[in-house]
Amino acid sequence: MGNVSKTALFMSTISRQHDILMGSLYSVFFVLSLLGNGMLLFVAYRKRSSLKPAEFFVVNLSVSDLGMTLSLFPLAIPSALAHRWLFGEITCLCYAVCGVLFGLCSLTNLTALSSVCCLKVCFPNYGNKFSSSHACVMVIGVWCYASVFAVGPLVHWGSFGPEPYGTACCINWYTPSHDALAMSYIISLFIFCYVVPCTIIILSYTFILVTVRGSQQAVQQHVSPQTKVTNAHALIVKLSVAVCIGFLTAWSPYAIVAMWAAFSANEQVPPTAFALAAIMAKSSTIYNPMVYLLFKPNFRKSLSQDTQMFRHRICLSHSKASPSPGMKDQERQSSQQCNNKDGSISTPFSSGQAESYGACHVYAEAGPHYQQISRQITARVLEGSVQSEIPVKQLTEKMQNDLL
């Protein structure tokens, strides 16, 4: 291939206005993904000693999304705004490998997470035996599985090249029309990296919903209407719907367009269709952290506690910086204001009532030192037809692990 044709491959095939719009959307995705995934990883690091096995997949999902964010967006944004690929063939190859690796890792990770959730909810006898070591092995397996398809084109099982819209790189979807080996790669990719994961996710969360509905009917026989739908059930339903919709919404358009290109003539697939599908796929980097930061109570609680701690440090540093004794009243007001904000934060627990997990702080007038009085968190336990409320600290370790 001569230099002229290579240069033409790296020129945008969509309008400049569409490229500018794509670059702008990628910029928004880049910022939101850095904030969302960075926040999720920070929370996971702070609570690393208490991470449950299933949460290992949430952390791994954030790592793969952050990897895609840092490896793709810094190259895709300037290229889209410049209306051509700016970084040459070698960088194009690296871009494609990272895109396939981190993209497939995220999809495979969601599949593993759905399987583990199904195991723990639908088959608790086996799910309770799932440990952190099992989760680590599965996480390694996720990366190995994705690596097989990411490295395949480097050993001539398939090939990489510029995207049809010209300002990014990925798998060469048009090669199968004249290469049987490349055709086998595309078919394997479609079956094992889209059809199979999609089927597992849908079946897993369908089983979860069926199990939750059966459990809900059993609970109705013993519990009053105000508490018949527990927050644990609501959490499972939200996660089930969110993950399934996220998977299908983000990746289905790209899978459909890619198969369209692989099994039809070149001119039948508009470059704009590939561009729109790529935008949808890359949006998954912001969707996943939003789902788990919003719907996972323990992650949300940990983030809230860190925010409270940071706010108190600001209040205390502001009080220490007060030069005159006349500022004591303002110090007390500032401390009281921080306490009021903390006391108003609550999260729902299985009793169906809002239990505050904030802390009440009592400040001494003479200085910044204070005492922290933690409010007691209770859980409602159903034993046969008798319902009792006991402090969470008194629950056995197994019962605490079963709390969602």
C-alpha cells in the first residue's frame, strides 16, 4: 500500500461538523469517566479490607473502563477535532489493541458479575462458598479471555486498521470478504464476545428476578404491607435492569454495524453509522460507575462518610485559622452547621425505614477537638413468623455478609 493510500485511510470520511460533535462528546465522556471511575476506585481503596467477593468485579470493571478512558480518549479527541487521525500507524495499532482489550474485558467482567450474583441469590448453598480467592481467579480469567481476542489480529487472526469514519482504529471489519481466517475471527468474536455474554447476563438476571419474586411472596405471609418489599429486593431489581440495559444499549449498536460491514459490500455501511455506534460503545465508560455508585449502598455510604470527613477537616482548618477570640461564635456555628448536614444524611435498610449513618459531633468551645458519637444501625430479622430488630454489630459474620 503506497503512502498516498495510507494517508487517505487516516482522513475523516464524515463531515467536519460531525467530527467536532464527536470530539465534544468524547471530551465530556473523558471527564465524567475520570471522575466516576476515579471516585469508585477511591472508595474501593478506602474499604479494601471489607470488600466482598462480588465487589472485586465492580473494581475490575472500573479499572478496565479507566484503562479505556486513558488509552483511547486522549488520541480520539484531538483526531476528531482535527478531522483526521494524527498519530500514525504504530499508534493506530496500539489504539486498536487497547480498545479491544479494555472493551471486551468490561463486557466479560459484567458477564462474570451477573453469574456470581445469580449464584449467590438463586443458589445460596453454593454462593456462600464463593470466596475472595475465587473472585481473584475469575478476574484473572476475565483478562486472559479478553487478551485472546485482543492479541489475535497481531498474529494474523483477523487484522486491525482505521475505523470506516477515519479518525480512530479498531478491527478491520471489511477483511472477511476476502480472507477466510479473518472471517473465522469475526464470527468467533461475535459469538463468544457478544451472543454468549448477552445470553448469560439476561438468563442470570431473569433467574434473580424469579427468585426475588418467589421470596417476596413468602415474605408477604409474615410481614406487614409496609415492609413486604425489602430494600434488598429493590437493590437486586435495580442492578438487574441497569446492567442488562447498559450492556445492550452500549454495545449492541456497534455489534450490529460491525456484522453489517463484515457480511456485506463496503459501500452499504455509512461511515456515520460506525461513528454513532462507536460513541454509544464508549459511553459505557461513564455508565458503569454511575450504576454502582448510585445503587450499591455500601459504596454510597463509604463515599458519604469520606465526604463528611473532608467537610469536617475544612471546617476545623477554617476554625484554626481564626486569629481572634471573637471568632469562637463563628467556630461554634460552623461546627454546628457541619453536624446538622451530617445528621440529615440517611440510607434505607431492610426495615424499610431511613436509618441515619451520619455521626453526631459535640465540639468543645475552647478548641477544635470533638467527640464522635456514632448512631446505632439495626437490622430487622425474620425467624419463622417472629420478627425482631437487633443491632448489626450483634449479627454473625455470615449474616452480615448476606446483607446487600
